[in-house]
Amino acid sequence: MNQFEAEVRNASEALRKGKVILYPTDTIWGLGCDATNARAVERLFRIKRRKDAHSLIALIESSSRLSHYLYEVPPMALDLITFAANPISIVYPRGRNMAKNVFAPDGSVCIRVTNDPFCSSLVKHFGKPIASTSANISGENTPLFYGQISNEIIKGVDYVVGIYHNEIKAAKATSIIKLESDGQFTVLRA
């Protein structure tokens, strides 16, 4: 087993135990936990010092899984996911099959289908969506690579993925689009 596979296995095992991990996402380094485990989500919010009224992004590995986590998949969503040049997170009107504290107060949920090799492997191996947020204390600058992550965050999590620590890529936060049931959309973050 190579280091990549070992990290997928170890991070997945931590998620299964309700732990919070620090891991490289398809955009930036993130904090992640089991999106179906309300206690794990509460812990993630505590580490980040974030009010739980803010929703999280749930990472899944395939657009075919959207219908399991949404009451309705707007057709436009599949086009956006398929043709987006960069990672895109979409806020959908009504989510399901995740912990209630992953959803926004209005019941909406933000989901990103990840194409990143590590994230896709992790979500697939774990078998559930990963609730994810940037690896910083709420209100502080978002770290674009591992070397910018605060010691408080590193010490606060249960597991730190041990690959890509020295990699600096042109990372940026995901674009976020809010889709309505009628097909109308709003760009929340470009």
C-alpha cells in the first residue's frame, strides 16, 4: 500500500469514528467530518469557532449521488457540474440524509462533487458525504496551503492527512452558486 492509499484509509477510519480531520481538498486545505454525524459536525464548528447557523459544504464523489441527499435535483445543476472549469459548490433548496446542522436554517444544503483524486478516493472509501469547511478559525484569513494553517487548528483536529504538506498550488476557494427549484440561480462567490 502506498502513502496515498494509506492516508485515504486512515482518514476514512477517523471519519467513521466521528473524528474531525485536516485534509487537502480539491480547492484548499479543509476541516472535515462525517456529514451524517451531528456530534462530529458540532465538534468541527467548535474547532473552527464558528456559529452553527452557518452551513457547511458537503463533498460527494459523483453527481449520481445527488438524489440521495436532495429532495429534488434541478436539471441545471448537472450542467453546471459537468461544464464547470473549476470546482463549484451549489446550494440546493432542500437537503436530506445528512445531519441537521449541515443544513442552513432554511433547510438548504451546499454540495460539491469533487473531482480531486484524493478527495474522490476518500469520499468513495468512506461511503458518506464529508462536511467540509476551510481550515481556519472563523473570521481569520483562509490558508491557501498547509504551511499557512494555524497551530491551533492543527492541534485541534483528530487526524492530519500526511500528504501534500509541501505542495503549493494556485489554490482558491470554491465558487458557490445558489440554485432555486425553478432554475433561477445566484452567484454567492465567484
